[in-house]
Amino acid sequence: MSTRILTKADLAGLVADLLSAGTRVVAPARVDNPQVAAYRPIASFDEARLDGPLPPRSPKEFFLPPTEVLLRWQKKKDGIELQEVATEHPKQVILGARPCDVAAVEILDKVMGWDYRDELWFGRREATTIVSLACRGVDKSCFCTAVGSGPDAQKGADILLVPSDGDAYLAQILTPKGQALVEAHAQRFGEASGAEAAKSFREAATRKVASNLPIEATKLSGWLADNYEHELWKRLAMRCHGCGACAAVCPTCHCFDIVDEPEGIDRGVRRRNWDTCQAGKFTVHASGHNPRGTQNERFRQRVLHKFSIYPKRFGELLCTGCGRCARACPAGMDLPEILGQIAKLAGAGVPTGGTK
Amino acid sequence: MKELRQIAAKLLTDGAVKVVIGWEEGPRGARAAFVTRPEDAERLIFDARCVQNLATYLSPRRRHVVGLGKAAVVAKPCDAKAIAGLIRESQVKREDVVILGVRCGGVVREPTMPASLTAETVADRCGICETREPTLYDHLIGEPQPEPPRVTRREEQIAALMQKTPQERFAFWSQQLERCIRCHACREVCPMCFCEQCVADKTRPVWIESSSHPRANFAWQMTRVMHQAGRCVDCGECERACPVGIPLNLLTRYTAQSVEKRFGHKPSDDPSIAAPIGTFRSDDSQEFIR
Ligand code: SF4
Ligand code: SF4
Ligand code: SF4
Ligand code: SF4
Ligand code: SF4
């Protein structure tokens, strides 16, 4: 599809147009601590921090909220009355999200539409247009290039913005949804220019990230499937608390628990809440037996699900290399380091080496 | 550092312990190390980036660590308080752990920061910490340390909050706890949260709902903090782990201040002095309990 130019002033105007039309705009934005940004709905473009720090959490909560109501129930004389929730969602635009965050959304479409079509997920998906922003690479924990993606990847985006000359972005229009957004706000978009500057931005970012972890993580699944009992796993997660902070910030972790909560003597709510395989209780059987009895097994599950199980079933990794898990971990568990170790064992590419 | 490595290597060589839990250099700063071979004792480090409270790995619910066998653990004074807590509350036997006490001049806020301590970089808790060396140890390591930069920003924040009306305070905490996603990371990292069955995980019946909504989030955090009253060693791990950045140590610290004021109790690394929440005394000032 086509390419256009969008100046910062026009982007501000676009945001104003969207907001006044009642569309929710979610962007990385200031929070009370100036060192931190978070994806959140903004009330004006001034609040957005497109070139600010990486928000510690991904924007997955705008598709899969930490908690959401599935249904309500009420006891009646002649049985139980169920009240469904709306699966239609108000329009939203996710603006300036990182390529690793938006790639995750497309990856998750597979599991969300697999044996059962998750209406709540797809309801939000359909209501959302994603305008991503090419990233310059955050720090040593970024490894999107090692998972077959990159700081300028298009996957999952309807429009990809790439910083170009001066205060302008080159806008690559990637899907009919992206096209529709451009057409509806045609006066904001100009004729494409500044392709060279955008290209060098992309190249510099890719080089920077690629040196963090020069492996091909897509090639690890065979080794992982064959080495379930490998020595590596027996010591891998000694320092891991099972706190699940990694899963909370991860754009691709999507496990949830379903609970019924009373709202009175004769009525209640069924909700689904984020959950994680890193929690000890995640796999406890009714008998009391826990097939993943210690943190080492739980952490193996995390790695296997992302780099072997999901790729086997859906043909792609359940990790976009954003590095958020490593940044959030209070114990210093480091996925890129671990992938480097596995790559060394599996002989897939040259790892940068770990500390062990 | 040399002394620490030598002692660790000797303990492993002699078979006195099977694992030495200390700190090492990781890709994102200092982190916990589990050294099981004498030659690996070289990995051990200790500096102002050794933020994490390692006592948490002694808790019996960490079966993967317990499974390694008898442990030696490197302990700053605040870590030693947590070890004392585990001993006092019958989670660890004193003879089952070798404590490598380290003299401490404070730590930075995050292990990714450079090891230099200034008023800006020093962890809030160290800004008011009065213990330069533990009293509970088997070996005491390192040179005497200077006092960390004195900072009282957290105490001031608490005082400012207490100046507000209850309604304003409630509004503040409502706003903070609204972000809580009920991951319970604050519990999992805490050295003093060692219950095999947490009340928050009870399902028959449910005591604290696991969903994230105001009723449940308040119930969870109030329960956690109350269960830590007089037991919390102010290691700051809960706040550091919280993936949504809730200032949990304002709550834990205020609770500690209240326990100190009302009961004259401060958590120490003396295992024989129990927290008020875990004691019964026939001379209790409150009549209803006698
Ligand atoms: S890897 Fe880190 S963030 Fe994830 S559960 Fe373990 S300690 Fe928590
Ligand atoms: S596993 Fe870690 S690096 Fe991969 S997508 Fe999740 S948070 Fe990002
Ligand atoms: S609280 Fe005290 S003992 Fe603990 S790290 Fe800070 S200065 Fe050291
Ligand atoms: S409540 Fe927080 S500060 Fe207190 S001991 Fe537990 S983790 Fe440390
Ligand atoms: S760590 Fe933070 S988000 Fe998680 S349960 Fe505790 S307060 Fe809530």
C-alpha cells in the first residue's frame, strides 16, 4: 500500500480530530513520575510522549483488560437468568505503540481465534486501528531482531510511522483499516517525502538492536522440544520468585483465570482475570498434586510455551523480543541471556554469551 | 569481596553448606547467585547495587532452593532482620543456615544503577536505616561502613498524607490501587510472606476476591500490610516488584511507624524478640486480650 507524510503538527491535529469525533486515543503518555510513561487514553496530543521512555507495560490491556466481566447472573424463581456483556466496543486508535507491542496483538489473534473465537478480544480488535511508531531501540534488553522481527517491523500495524526529516513521520499505510483512517483525515497527510532519512533511522535502529542478541530464536524450537529434561532447566530459575511481573508486562502473555464473584445473596458476576504460569497455584490439581512443583519447571514452561509450543501450533513465536520481562524482573531473570545460552546449546547462530 | 569469596569457597569445599546464596553481576546489574561449587565463589560480589533481600530464598515455600541442601546466605543488616523473622516464626532453624553478614553503607534504588550513593540514588529505606552491621551472623565480612546519605523523602510523603483528611487519603489510595492488577508479585517477593496457603488464594470460601476492582484491591493490600505489621523488615522488595508502580512502602512504612508508636516495637535481627502481632502477654495494656 501507499506511503504518505505526517508532520508533528498534523499528527496533533489528527489526534484532535479523532478525539472530537469521540474516538478513544491510547498513546504512551506522561504519568505522575516523569521518568516513566504508560500507555493510556489521552485527552490531547500534548499528553503523548511518542519519543519518551518505553512504557514498562505493553498496551495489551486495551485488548485483554486485567479483569473483565464475562456475564452476570441472577437467581429467579424459575431458574437462573444470565445477562451477557456487550461484545461491541467503542472505536479506539492506538497511537505510537512500539512495533514489538503491536506485533504481539497479531500473534495473539491466532490463539484467541483458535478452538473458540474470543468475542471480547475480537470485538476490541475490530474497533481498534493501530498506528505504530518505529523504535530507535531502547537498551541492551531489546532483542526483537532475534525473534524475526525488528524495531521497524510492520506486523500488527495498520499504519507504521517512521521518524523522517525534521518533525515529520513517514506513514506507511499497511491495511484497509489504515487506508480508511488516512482517507477520513486526508487533509492531515501529505505527499510522501524524506524516504532517505526514514531509511537511515530504520537501519541504525536495526543495527543497534541486532548486536544485543545475534541469534535466530525461531530455530530453537527443535532443541527445546527434544531437551525437556536437560540439565539447563534444573538450575535455570533458582532466583525466580514466581511473582509473574514478567507476564504482567509481557505483550504476548495472555493466560487468564475465570472466577465467579457474588454481588449479593442471589446474584453474581463471572469475571476473567490475568493469570500466569509462573504462579505456583496455576497448575495445582484438585487432588493437590502439582505437575509443575517448583519454579524451575514453571520457568521452563514459560520458555517452552513461547519458543516451542506456540510456534509448533501456530507457526510463530510467542515473544516479540521487547525485553520487558527482563526489565521488570525484580530478581534479574533475563530472557535474552537465557536464549543466548539455549542458542549455544542448540547451535543456532552465535550467542553474545551470558554470565554463566 | 575477597574475604567473602574465600569464606564461601571454604564452606563449600568443607561441605559445611551445599549452596551459598549471594549476589553476582547479571546483565542488568547485581542479582542473586546460587553458588554450589567452590570454584564458582569467584562470581560473588557485594556493593551498593546489591539491593535484593536474599532472605526470601530461605523461605520453605521455595522448594527449588530448599532442595539444594543447607545454605549459607549473604546478609545485609536488613536481610538479617528477615532471616531472624524466619527463625522466630519457625520457618528456618538457626542451625540450618550459615549467615554471612556484610557491613552495609546503604544500597541504591535499583540494581541497574551505578554503585554510587547520593541523596538521589540511595534507596528510601537506607536513607533512614541505623544499622551498619548485623548482629545475627556466623561470619561478619567487610570494612566498617559510613552512614548512607540521610534522606527522609518517604517519611515526608507519609507525613504529608497523614495531614490530609481521611477522605483525601482515601481518594489518594483509591487512585493508586485502581492500577493494581492483582498479580500478587508484592507477596511472592516478600521474605516475610511465607504462608503455604495465603488467605488471598482461598477459594472455599473466597475471602478476598482475586479480580481487580476497588473492593478486592483494598481488601488485598490492607490484609497484606496488616499481616506485615511489626514483621516487615522494610526491604522495599514489594514496591520494587510491583509491575504497576504502586508506592507500597508508604503503607508498610506507615504501619511500622504505628507499631513502633503503639507497642514500642521495631523489627530487629534478634530472633527472640517477637512482633506484637505474634505475641500474647498477660500484662498486655489492652484489657480485652488478657
Ligand atoms: S522471572 Fe522474574 S518477573 Fe518473572 S516470575 Fe520470576 S522473578 Fe518474577
Ligand atoms: S517474553 Fe519478554 S521479551 Fe518476549 S514478548 Fe514477553 S516480555 Fe517481551
Ligand atoms: S536498609 Fe540498612 S541494612 Fe538494608 S541495605 Fe539499606 S542501609 Fe543496608
Ligand atoms: S512487606 Fe515489602 S518491605 Fe516489608 S518485608 Fe515484605 S517485601 Fe520487604
Ligand atoms: S504487586 Fe502491585 S499490582 Fe501486583 S498485586 Fe501487588 S500491589 Fe497489586
